[in-house]
Amino acid sequence: MTEEGSDRRTRVTVLVALAANLVIAAAKAVGGLAAGSPALLSEAAHSVADSLNEVFLLAALRRSRRPADRRHPFGYGKERFFWSLLAAVGIFVMGGCFSFFQGFEALTGGAQEGLGGYVAGLVVLGIALLAEGGSLLRALYQVRRQGGGRDGLRDPALRTVVAEDGTAVLGVTLAIAGMALHMVTGQVVWEAAASLAIGSLLVYVAYRLGRDARDQLIGEAADPEASGRIQALLRAQPEIDSVEALFTMKTGLDSALVAARVDLVPGLDSERVEEVAVRIKRSIARTVPEADQIFLDVTDRPAREAAESPAATGERGGA
């Protein structure tokens, strides 16, 4: 699947989630105000947060594909991680904190005890459950098309949509249970507990998404499997005496920086060193297509160390 095709499908998935959340947020807010239900109002805040986050993700998809320029020579790929971090903050502040507020307010007697409008509220939540479930199925379908598992979820925008929709389905279920138990028992504590549970769920999801975005923003290494292929390729080169160090860093969804410090066998002149470096870079680019920035640093060992090197002693290998 091409990068453009993957982005197009992700954009459609985000737009589907955005449309569903906008409609659901309005319905939940009206129903929650009419019924005075803390659980329903918590879910309304959850949907508002999700809607704003979808806007962030659309911005990420558009801005992350901008070409490199003088100010950003490695491109704008990390824009995805930045906007995903903002989405996590939005879930925490707008969804989690408001849900905790509603729960505590209900426990301290601030919520209405009447049950008028609760039937309509449950109908709204039932419709929301269907809409959120449909959006989740769409996101999971794309995950499967992109390889499933970690491969399918490597796009932070798609990962955020899956997390939001999955959390929304579970949150709506909790709200329905809290409202139903309130209606049966007449105790608002059930709805308060549902609001607190929704808040805890949102805070946990925000923490996980934020942690992933943080790791990628501060410079996460490429996949171990890709690093292993690069290591094996470097060590297989007859001109390389040893691989002193290998550094990789993701610079975007489908791009990575590779920097290797290598010691060459003794006796190569400068022209030969240049030819070897060009050939190795091309081999790395073919082996790991996402490695679009490749740097080789040739170390300069003292004569005594060179004389004791594996090449000089007839051994092969690398550090």
C-alpha cells in the first residue's frame, strides 16, 4: 500500500469518526441537560473531546506530508506525533477531568435526583453505541488492511481513532449501566460511579497515547528488526573491519535516520573509501526503504589498534 493510499484511507476513517462524534455529542448534551444525568453529560464531554481530537488528526495528516525545507531538513513527519500528543491532552482535559467533575458533583448532591427524561437519554446512548461501534469497525477494518497488530497500528492517527472509538463504546456501555441502575434503585451513586469509571478510562487512554507520542517526539529508534538488517548488512561488507556504533531514529511514519560509525580495513585510499560509502548507503536504502537519511562516519584508529584489528589478524567480526 502506498503512503498516499494509506493516508487517504486514514483520512476517511478520521472523517467518519468526526461526523459520528459531532452528531453524538450534540445528542448527548441535549439529553444530559434534559435528564440532569451526570453519566450522560460525561459522555457528551467525551464526544466533544473526541471531535476536537479528530480535527487535530486531520491537521496531522495534512501537515506531516510537507516536503523538507531549509528550516526542517528532515521533513515534517513528526507533525503526526505532535498532533497525536495534543489529542491525548484533549482526551485527558476535556473528557477525563470533566467526567471526574460530574462524578464528584453527583456524589456530593449536586446532581438532580429526578428521573425525567432518562428513557430518552437511554435511547440517545443506544444510538450512540451503534454509531460508535460502526466507527470502531471502520477503524479496525483499516487496521486489518494495513497488516493488523503493531503494523496496522503504527500510524498514530489511526491508533488514536481506534483508542477513542474503543473507549467510546466502553464508556457508553458504562453510562447505560449507570443510568439504568439509577432508574431501578433510585440511587444516583450508580451514575456517579459510572462517571468516575469513564473518567478513569479516559485518563488511562490519554496516558497511553501521550506516552507513545512522547517517545516518538523525543527520538524513538527504528524497529529492532530493521536495525538488525542494517547491522547484518554492514558487517557483511568486506571493506568494513568493525561496526563501532549504529544509531537509528524515526523521523516520521515512513521515514528514519540511520547513522553508523564504522572502521574500515587498513589500506583503502580516499577514492576507494568514497566508492564504498556510496555503495553501502545504497544497499541500506534498498534493504530498509524507510531509511531516507543515511550517514556513515569512518573512524580513524591509531596505528597500534589498526594492527590488532580483525582484518589485520585474519579474523572477521565487529563490535
